[in-house]
Amino acid sequence: MTKEIGPQYAPDDSFKAAARLHQSRYRARILGVDYLEYGNRLTEAGGRALLSYYNGLGIREALRRRYPQYSTKRDADLLRSEHIPFNMLAPLADRPRLARMVLREAFDLELEGPFEVKLEWTPQPADSYLGDMTSFDTYVQGIGANGELIGVGIEVKYTERGYRIGESEARRVSDPGSTYWSITRESGHFVENTSHELAGDDLRQIWRNHLLGLAMVRLKDIAQFVSVTLHPAGNEHFTHSLAKYQRHLNQTVQRSARGCTFEQYIDCLRGDRDIEAWKRFLIERYLIERPAVPPV
């Protein structure tokens, strides 16, 4: 029996409102379970049953290996982005052909295996890199054309935009000797006298994830690094922010920070029946039909 869609949240911006309604409908019509507080939130029973996650291709198993304990925010809120790396990217870990296809067709990267795929991962010890809480939603490592190790850090966004700076970040941003600025200067990726616009709310997350990978290059863990922001086409904030961020990079390395939409990523998935079933799930779960623009 179809459940109620449930309450929505009036202060949402237009895209977040569309995404919340989409997830509320998914819960009510596809999962057929009750909500808690807002229509996009599962009850504790639904969250503990891992209804936020696809039941196949090792996705739920990958979640529990990384996070053995239940989290209400991560596991019961269909609108948050923390579950998305598992649903979208975990199957790449055991499927090198699929990983190669995604890297080539979605991210425009020609890499060969053996591949390493790590979910919610930070290189250790953290103090040797950025020394903060920055991590990759998903990290993929492969072999480049010249046999060198190439790292790909994937940051997944759903309805997020920029975010306000915290105290620890603010101290690092204001300190020209911090790892943020020393790596920025030493990497050779950024234009001379790059502005503090990098530390602004719109760019800081992109910058930090890029710097974490560049720190791996500095320590010779890998030869090259590419930062990918995976986001829905409807979240145009990241389309604009990535273009803005690239203007701070030297022309030869502007593609070391790039974007990919959910739509582009899902479209490139091909394979056996299990892959096709997973692809249908991703379409149904995450792709929001955007309203048609009326003719002028």
C-alpha cells in the first residue's frame, strides 16, 4: 500500500525542495514504509534495515565494512549525501571492467588496473598530509599511460551548496604557513598570487579535496591527482563553482579539478543483468525530473 508522502520543508531552495519531494515519493511509493518527521526521513526501523542502500552488488556489505555501527543521519535520511558514495561507487571495487568504463566515459580518464577503490578514506597518518578532517568520499587509484600511479578523489554532493567556515578551518585559512597555503604554493597548480577567494564558502570544499590529493603527490604516493565532484545536474551551484575554481588553476592543469553529473555517470553504466538492475535503481532513486521551461 502506498504511504503518505509526508511533510516537506518550506525554507528549502528550489532544487532541494524538488530533491526532498523526490525522496519522499521514493520512500512512500517504492519502499512503501512510514516516515519520521519529514517525508524524506525513514523511521529507525527503516534506517536500521538499510533501506537507504541498494540490496545487491556488495553495497550494503561495503557500508558495514566501513561503518559497522548505525547512524541516523547517514542511514535514515534519504536526502543526505553520505549514503550516495556507497550506492553509486562501491560496485567499482570488485569490477575492474566497470571501473575502467566509468573512469573513461564519466570522468574522461584513461586508466588501467589493478585499481584500488576506497570509500570514505583519508591517507594516513593525516598529519603528514593536510592534518585536518578532509577525506575522499571515494578514492580510486589506477595506472596511467606511462605506468605511473594516478589518484582520483571523488567528492559526492546532492543538495549541498557552500558551507560556513569552522574555527579550525578559519585558523588554517588565515595562516599563510598552513598546509592549505604551503601546498597551494608548492604544487605548481595554481596561478601566481592566487586570491583568498579559494577559501570562500563556495570554493573551500573543492579546494580542500584537491589539496589532499596534491599532498599525496608531494609525498610521492602517486604521480598525478585528479579531483572529481559528482553532483546532480540540477544542483547548478557546483557547475558554477567548479568553473570558478578552475580559473585559479594554471591552464595546463585546469582539468585536474573537474565535475561530473549524476546523469552523466549513470548513463555510462553498462553490463550484465545485475548492473542493469542497479542502473535502474540509481535512475529511480536519484534522477529528478526537471520541470520543462515554458516557451518564450
